[in-house]
Amino acid sequence: MPLPCRQWWRRTERWHIVSMSDAPLVAHSLAEVYLYILATPCGSCGRGPLSGEEAEPCDDQAVGFTVAVTAKCGSCQSVALLKFKLPGPPQAVSADQAAVVNLTNEPSRMLDIAQWLTLFRMKTEAAGEELNKTAARRLSLEAAQCLDEALKFYEEDNDLPTKDAFFHDGSRERFRDHPEQFSRQRLLHLRSKLPTRWLMRPGGG
Ligand SMILES: [Zn+2]
């Protein structure tokens, strides 16, 4: 089995690599990759948060575009090397814009609906605490995109998500205990109060 991320192996071999899956996770964008890292507990201690270093392209780009991200746990300091397959090379984003998470209608394959709702809450709280207006607007745009991702797990005529919207036992438990949090009407109402990226371009409103 060839090692597609050789330079990363070299760089991380002095650390304890806590998880190294052979198959990269399929992401829609680099923004989704970093949201995944933010919402994923440490594979070693079960806590976190994980913080990701800059993504590095892997050597083997035969199929798709694959990047490796070193993620370090803020609790136990373990280091994980994570690999992600992207649709193409990441696009540059200006400082006042939120990076696009997923322009397709396909729901995320890495983060489930409960994780998107948690990310929405985190980004909304961060926006509320941010004093810099530009940064606060970017966080609101990120929060809006997290809700958009959650809303992709519903069928048109159903107020509650389908079974395959949940990837983890913890998420299913949350749905069982608090189904009201997953009401599509509720999410649509929250979404209506948030900005839409395309209206926030400089000079565009
Ligand atoms: Zn840890």
C-alpha cells in the first residue's frame, strides 16, 4: 500500500498519530473540512477541540484532489493526520467573505444534521461576541451555511429529518430527546434571519 502523504508522515512521525484512515473522507470544500475538524472529538481522549493546521496537497493526485490536514487536540495534545478528497483545488477567499461550504444540493457525507446544528450554534455565538464588524459578518455567513447544510437532510414535505440524516449514536439520542430542535420550520425561521452570502459582496448590498 503506497503512502500518498509521505511528507506528512515524515513531519508527524515524532508525534503519536491517533487516527490514520486509508481512505480519505469525501468533502465538498476546504471550508467543510475545517468545520468537520471543529465538530469532531479527539480520537484519542474523546474530548478536544481539534485545531487543524494548513491543508497540504497529497502526492498522489491520480483520483480527485486530496489534501492532508494535521489536527492537534487541545486537551491531550494528540496529533491526527486526516485526509480529505476535494472536488478540485481550493479557491482563495477574500477576508470579508465566508468560504463556500457546499454549493451542491447533496448533503454532507462527513457531518450529520445534529453536528451542523451544533456548528450553527457555535458560529452564531461567536458572531455575537465578535466586536469586529467584518469578522462578525463572516461568522454570520458561516452560521447561515451551517443551517443550509442541515436543511439538506429533509424531504420537501416532512418537518422532521430522515433516518439517514444521523451518522452517530449521540446525534440520534439528541433527536430522540429533543425532536423540536430538528423541526424544519424552526430551522427555516432561523435561516430567514441570517444573511445570504451572495448579497454580501462588496458593493453588492
Ligand atoms: Zn485528545
